[in-house]
Amino acid sequence: VVVVSGETGCGKTTQLPQYILESEIEAARGATCSIICTQPRRISAISVSERVAAERGEKIGESVGYKVRLEGMRGRDTRLLFCTTGVLLRRLLVDRSLKGVTHVIVDEIHERGMNEDFLLIVLKDLLPRRPELRLVLMSATLNAEMFSSYFGGAPMIHIPGFTYPVRSRFLEDILEVTGHRLTPYNQIDDYGQEKSWKMQKQALRKRKSQIASVVEDAVKAADLRDYSPQTRDSLSCWNPDSIGFNLIENVLCHICQKERDGAVLVFMTGWDDINTLKDQLQSNPLLGDPSKVLLLACHGSMASSEQKLIFDKPEPGVRKIVLATNLAETSITINDVVFVVDCGKAKETSYDALNNTPCLLPTWISKASARQRRGRAGRVQSGECFHLYPQCVYNVFADYQLPELLRTPLQSLCLQIKSLRLGSISEFLSRALQSPESLS
């Protein structure tokens, strides 16, 4: 077992599997090796496999293939397969020992999705029965020690990645530079108002009030003496529950009119917000002009052919703006991004104790996620990140995201444990990296 950590974009996802494949070929084991590399999302499994095949001068489906739900491209000679974590778990249903597989690479383990944590327990139990199986864990953040100790002090390798410097601008700086004024009325539209009512009904009241009070306390305690009275007044009206479509539109107009060339990546919470913002931007005289701006969306539910458009370079004189969810944090790399607009939130599955159901709600991201988002702007030249929240709010973010295993209902996971015949549910889950409470 080896744990590899490396900055986003350092090449670990595309290069490391190829190094292993080349090493096996040189050792005359190329015909018998079988490397599986798991990705948390469909778009990353497909885009990475296509990139690796192109680097090897092949068509997809030859030595490199992919398999996602209801879609795949592989052949008799495929030795390196990129797939979603769920695909590998389904294979384990029929093939408990992963017969014929020589290497398993689990990518993006830092995201701590339920499937990834579940897979780690299964693989840890499998290793004593398959001592020749090689396991590589890859993380884009520097918390590799936890994964290393989980596998009995497995060796760690850190790959330094080069990124250009990125300047962070928080909400107070954005208001100062753009002159945009926040009022209680211009932060929310009819859609946002309706959504906020739904959120108030659905949200776990205790958790929501804790987060809201921490944010409010941070804003009250902030030292804003260096800023203009107009900026201080605007911040006093800032609504933490609002996504701020008008503010995003204002920031994008500022970038298009006053900043240098380069693509813009806007992080939104979900498909509804992306569509609402896209409609609003298309009605703007500047941002809705296709001869000046190319507006694209990136979401996991989109068709693969649509998702590929975000990687293409626009026509000369046209600025590309990509509206994406948190899948653009680490799963994919859009090379020409120079500006990032970060709303500071992402949708997470959590447990609604009031209705006894799981719910998908926007929550504040972690400091690690904010750093990942900022780093997307420094791929090809020095960049800028516009954070749509004050710096004092960033300072109270959690260091890392809470693992999905600790914040979601476990019914589906329990059924998977039973279908794989892995023994007692509570005993199995107690072997997790961070096990949930026995009561849950």
C-alpha cells in the first residue's frame, strides 16, 4: 500500500497509472497486468481516460478504457481501466477477491465520500487474502497521514505541483473594487426567496443555527477600519444564506471589462443555481453576447458530449465562463482558467432529523475546499480568486469536510454490506477510517 498526496493538477491522476503500466510492460508482465483506477465522478473517469489514451497515442478502448454506469469503452487489450467507485463496488459483488486485478488505485480519497470509505474497508480486508495486490491511495490534500496510519503506517509520497501565484479577494475587497452595494433587497430574487423558505423548512435547525451564529459572530468581530463607509454598510447588509446572483453578475462584468484575458470558473451549489445564473447572465447585454462571452455549464448529470465542451479553447476575443459545481475542485482540470469566482458553498447530503429523511442542502465549504478552488486559477499564469464571503467567515471554516459516513443515513450502505456478505454491520463499520456512532 502506498499513499500519494499531490497538489491538484500535478499530474498524479494521469501520469501515475501510466508509470505503473510502463513498469509492468518493462518487467514483461504487460500482458497479465490489470490496473483499475477509481474516480468519484463519471466526468472525471471519462475525461481522464481520454486524456491518458491521447497521451499514449491510442484510441480510447485499446490499452486504456473507462467504465461508468450504463456506459463504457474497453476492449480485449485494455490494461488500464478508469471507473467510478460504484462500478468497482458492484464488481466486488460478483468477484469478492478481484481475480486478475494486479493494481487498484483509489483517487480523490480526500473527498471522503461514503463509497470511497466503504471501498477502503473492503480493500483493507481483501489485502491479507491477496498479498500480491498493489493498492495506491491518492489525495489532493495534505492529510495523507490519516490514510497511512489506517493501513498500518503505509509509506507516503508527496508530489509537489507547480501553480502560479493566485491573489485572493474576499467580499470586502470585491465591494471596494467593483463599487457594488449590497442591500437587503438586491441579494435575493423570487427564486432565491422561494428556495430560502424551502431551506428553512428542510434544514436541520440546530446545525443551521450553529453555523449561522458562528458566521454572524465572525462578521460582527471583523476589523474593517481600512475599508470605505460604503463597503462597511454593504457588509452589514450581507445575507449569508443568499447565493448572490446579482453580485456574481457584477463581478463577471468587472472581469470582462477591466481584467486581462482568461477563462473564468464560477463555483455554484447545484444545477438549479447554475441554470438560474445562466439565464440571468444571458439577459445581460455584455455577458449574453456570444461574440464576446462563451457561457458553459458543468454538472455531473450532463451528457458526456456536453461536458467535453468546457475543455475546448474559445475563439480569439471570446472569454469562456464555466458555471460548475464542486466537481471542478479536483476531479477535472480546465487548463485555461485564470479567474475563479467562489460562492463558498456546496451541496451536501445530510440527515434531516425533523422529517427522518436524507436531504441535499447547501452548506459552507471547508478551508481545504476553498484552497482547491483558489488553486484552479493558477494553472497557466498568475490568477485571481474572488471569494463571495468575507475573510472573517473563511477563518471560521472547518479545516476539512466532514466525511459523508458521519453525516448521512446509512440504510443503503447497510444493504450493500449485507449483499456483499461482510458480516455484522456494526462490526464492519467500526473498522472504518472514522466510524459512525453505533446508535446511527
